[in-house]
Amino acid sequence: TVRVVESGGGSVQAGTSLNLSCVVTGLPFDAYRMGWFRQAPGKAREGVACLNRYGSLEYADSVKGRFTISRDNADNTLYLQMSDLKFEDTAMYYCAAAGSEESSMVSLREDRYKTWGQGTQVTVST
């Protein structure tokens, strides 16, 4: 059974930082593209950042220069370092694994990911 578990969310002030983690078990983590997504109330889920098995990555324009995605394959963990947080970053953040056939690609399309976590809430106040 594949499990994806996010942690690290919380309530913070605008301009501060927060680090999210995602532990994945049940699949060969280092062979999969991983992504972070978010969904704000009343909005569609959107891709934030992704990182493939070879280290290629992609960011949404809205987070470039502020968020950093990384992975520790030894610990089966995906990270999202978020800095200079803004009110509009408020959302439920999800970690997801793409299909093994896409391990060498980068994509922020939600439909290219197969396994999802339950999410961790990030709330940014002004």
C-alpha cells in the first residue's frame, strides 16, 4: 500500500517562512516524480512545484523565487521550503506522486499524478 503523508502546515504571518514535508512509503521513492499542489477555498487545485527523479524541476510562476522543492531519497521525503509567504498562499497543500512512466518528465498538471496525500493546511495572515 502506498502512503503519502504531508506535515508542517500552520498559521503564519505574511512575510515569514514555513517548511512542508511529505513522507512516501510503499513505492521506490527515488524513481518517481513528485509534486506539490495547493487548493484555496473556492478555487481549483493548482500545481506549485515538481521534481523528477533526475533533479529537473518546475515551479508555478506565482511561487518562483520564494518556494524551493527538494527531496531526500534516503528518507523517502519531499520538502517544500516556503519563504516570503503571502496571504494568497493560503491553501491546503498536497503532495503527490506521478506514475512511474513519467519519472523523467516535469509537469504541474494535476491529472499527471496518481497518488495523493490528505493535505496540510497553510494559513497566511496579514
